[in-house]
Amino acid sequence: FMYLNLVVIVGEIANFAAYAFAPALLVTPLGALSIIFSAVLAHFILQEKLHIFGVLGCALCMVGSTTIVLHAPHERDIHSVKEVWQLATELGFILYTVAVVILVTVLIFYYVPRIGQTHLFIYVAICSLTGSLTVMAVKAVGIALKLTFEGSNQFKYFQTWFFTLVVIGCCLLQINYLNKALDTFNTAVVSPVYYVMFTSLTIFASIIMFKDWDTQNASQIATELCGFVTILSGTFLLHKTKDMGNRPEETPVFTTPVHSDHNSQTL
């Protein structure tokens, strides 16, 4: 378990670092690659069968990921965390943030006590909405760390510490309700729904804040959307059919027909 935790920590650090060097529009959908590696490793290490639908789901995720990578926008050149702060305080992203805060507050205090235990959408919506803000703050902190390592200290600005507090607060809220969703509902249903909502809202938030699509034409945007839909299709296929190859084969039960012994009957 120690090695497993170490691998998870290293993976999260690498994912955190990726946001400092690439747009969220590229990094977030590529999270589907973890599903592929999990399925392949489970096939070889845990001896779980990777059936034809699993192979097709992996192929769809790979095709979609490759499509997004080839057509992803270039990362914006940012020289100070103050530039990220200016982007975050523009009217468009402020309206988005206010809308997210209002929706999350209503979901937590009104809908969770009433229908949270029976409707998967409530918990997943809280996690996804909060997660979209988490990623934007993580990206800001990642950029601050990158610039600091390059020799330009960004931790002398209050904006860096503000984004850090946002990351901590949003992560705690997100983890809390994601655990509640996993404890209440089937993981095979929670995972794909959460991935779709979280990725969609994160891409939407990134488009508003960092204006990722401003430098792209309609053809590139359409291609990226097709790649994203392909990843979603592969993800749903993997999760919905992942247990098909592991079901034990049913052994036929043969029963001996009961015949009445006419010869033993006396007339």
C-alpha cells in the first residue's frame, strides 16, 4: 500500500505540474488516459479479462486524446501571477464564479438534505462545479511555482496565496462530496458521469478565463469537440462494460427428469 500511495502522489504532482505548462483544454480531457492504463494493467496484473468492448473503449479514448493533442491551442505566455489575476477578475469569469458559488450553495443547503441520497446528479454537480474552479486556481498556482523556479518569485504577491487558499478550500469540498457520491451510488455510474461533467465545466471555465479558443478557427474547434465526444464515448463504454469479462461462467445444471413408474402401480 505504501508503494501504491507513492505512485498516486507522484501522479497527482505530475498532473498538477501539467497545468503550468499546457492549457486546461488539453490537460483535463487527457485524464481519460488513466482509465486506459488502469484497464491494461488490470488485465496483466490482476488477470482481469479485457473483452472486445474494453478494447474498443480504449481505442476510442486514444483516438479522441490524439485528436485533441494535435489540435489543442497554444499556451498563453504569462510572465506574472498578476496576469492570471487580471484574467480571473474580468467580468466574464467573475460572472461564472458567482454563478458557480450560487449553484453550489443552493445544492448543498437545499437539495442535498432533500434528495441528495436518491439523485446522483446532486453530489456530482457539486463536485464538478467546484472542480472547475479548482483547476483554474491550480493552474494559477502552477504558473506561480514555475515562474518562481525560473527566478521570478511570485509568492511575494497576495494573489498567489489567494489562489492557494482557493485550491485548498475547493479540494476539501470536492473530495467530501465525491466520497459521499461513491459511498451512496455505484462507482461504475459515478465515475463516467463525474468525468463528463467535470471535464465539460473545466473546459468551459478555461475558455472563459484564458480564452483558449480566441486563436483558433472554427475547424480546429470542431475537431477538438469531436475528439472530446470520442473520449466520452470510450469512457462510458469502458465503465459500462468493464465487468462483462469478469463474470463467472454459469455452469449448466442438469436435472434428471422424474418418470413415473407405471409398472409399480397396481391395477
